[in-house]
Amino acid sequence: MTDQITRRVFLRRAAASGSILTVPGLLAACGGGKSSPGTTGDTTSHQLAKTLHFSNWTLYIDNKPGGRHPSLEQFQKKYGVHVDYREDINDNPTFFSKIEPDLQRGQPTGRDIIVMTDNSRYPSLLIQKGWVEKLDKSAIPNMKNLIPQQRHPNWDPNRDYSLPWQSGFTGIGWNEKLTDPVTSMGDLLGNKKLKGKVGLLTEFADTLALVMAYNGDDPSHVTDQTFNRAIDTIQKAVDSGQIRQFYGNDYAGALSSGDLVATMAWSGDIVQLQADNSHLKWQLPDTGGDIWTDNMLIPKGGNVYTASVYMNFVYEPKIAAEIEDYVNYVCPVQGAKEVLVKEDPSIANNPLIFPTKKMLDNVHTIDPKALNNQKYQTTWQNLTSA
């Protein structure tokens, strides 16, 4: 499976021309050398380390001029722990390949917290291989603030190893100047008025989940029969000329410019694009969308207590609200919305950032076993690259 460099590297604005801006300096990986003694490797002590080593995606935390991250500064001031914050995750497979050699040798990765996406195969794989530490839940009383819909994922049922950082939805985006509302997968895949102007996503989990739900199948339990039915549905739309292309993050520019009229799209991208183009709309399909979550995990050898204390800190509603006000994805922390109602109502009242219960109840997560099924992955690659 090839995970795309998508929502996290997408900047706060897409150019009005439809081009995507990039910041090569921000995308360059930081050095990942081993940590000094006393920082990682001590997984049981309830003594804070001097330094917390935190690897995250680019532009995925509150960010102020000069590269300042106020939430990290507050953590450092409160606990006296320096945060070595690295924006060195560009995509799931590349980052996994960076830390895998150390994990295979039983050596620390030089990191106490990493953030990886659950609709890639890597969080479940890390747990299966025993390459992540259990959270110290005694240090995370704010875990009670985790929204109910995120408490029992099938790949980590009791949240023993993970805690959500941010989430996003996969649904349908469209340009209301160019089409009537597109709110169903049937419309996206079969409306002849949209022929040749429709985009699907290259990411296996996102596209398969939406199509399986449209077919009346359960994306959280994929069988050969339901997988093949979804592939047939997509192939039919491709063969008819309905689908213009399979896209990674470049769908955003095509949708902004009008090359695409409607497309599968990530909620966070549309929030950002709407700042420059109010005609762009987004909605979950009537048969249900997909939810993905970027999760904080502690790689084997990381300092469990210090990492857990930090997780507790960012689950304080006030801190979560500060991060959310910049990031604009789906916040996993109950209480953050109430803070933002007073401080930034436009963010608090945006259902793509603080979705309704009805929205949360109408999304699916892909079966993690399907993500590791090589036969499925080969079939998918052949379809999207044809």
C-alpha cells in the first residue's frame, strides 16, 4: 500500500489558481539519532525525563510566527521538560521504514511519541509486533475527555497503546457553481452530468470504505466477496469514463480550478480550501463516509511516563482548543468546543471540525486485516495505476 502525502502537508491555503503550495524545508526529515541516557528507554519510572522526543506530521500543531508552538511552550513551562519536536513524518510507510530497523534490533528509536494513521496498516502492525509501549493510564486522567466514538477502535479496543491526535472524514466535495449538490455515492459514480469530472482517492482505505458502504456492505469486516463487489463497482465507473482520475492530495487543486466538479475529499482539506473558494462544499455520503485518525503511540523504548503526561496535557480542553484553532481537523477532545465557542466561534460551530453525533454515527473504519491483505493491495494498485 502506498500512503499519500495528503492532508497533513496541505498548507492553510490553496492558491486561487488551483495549484498546491509546498514548503520543501518543512518537508525535509529531521535527524533521528538515538537519544541521550535518561530520555528514552526508561519505560517504567514515574520520573519525568529532561526531554520529550516527539515526531509529528508537518503543520499539525498550533503554529505562531517564528515557528513557535505555544502549547509546547506551556508544557515545557509547567513540567520543566524540553520538547524536541520534529516534523519528520511525511507519510506512513516512509516513516515506518525509518524506525523499523531500530525496532527490529530492540533498540530505542530516539522518539517517545510518534503519530501514525489508523487507515494505514502501521498502527495495528506495530501493536502486533510488540513494537509499541502500553500507555501509563494512571498518568492520563484526561483520557476521560476522549469522545465516545473513538474509545474502542477494532485494532486497539481498549486504547491500551494509542490515543488520537486528530481525525478527519472522507466524504464528497463538490463545486456548487458547477453542479447541484452531490451527496450520494450513486450520484458521484453514475450521474452522467458529472462524467469525466469526478475524482476518487488513491488511498485504499478511503475509497473502499465509501464504496463498500454504498454497496450495503460493512467496511469494518471485509470479505473476498465484498471486496470484489467494491472493485467491480469502481471498475464500472472507470470503464464508463465517469472517473477522471484517482488522486492524492492533488485533487484539491483540481477541485479549486474546476477541472473536477465533484470528488472524494477529506474534510480538513475542504475547510482550508473554503477560505479561498466559498463555492466548495463537502458532505458525508448518505450511505456513510470514512473516518481516519492519526494516533499518538509510544515506540518501544520510549519514555512511557513522560509521553503519557504529555498526552494528558493535550487532552485538557483548553490546550486541545489551542491546537484545534490552528489545525482545523476533527478534534477528539470533549470540552474543546466549549472553549472555542468563546474564543473562536467560527471554528467551534464548524461541523467539519466539531461534527454532530449524527455525523459520527454515520462513518465507518476499514477492516485492519484488509489493509494487510497483499492480494487486495495488488488488485487495488492495478486498478488505480491502469
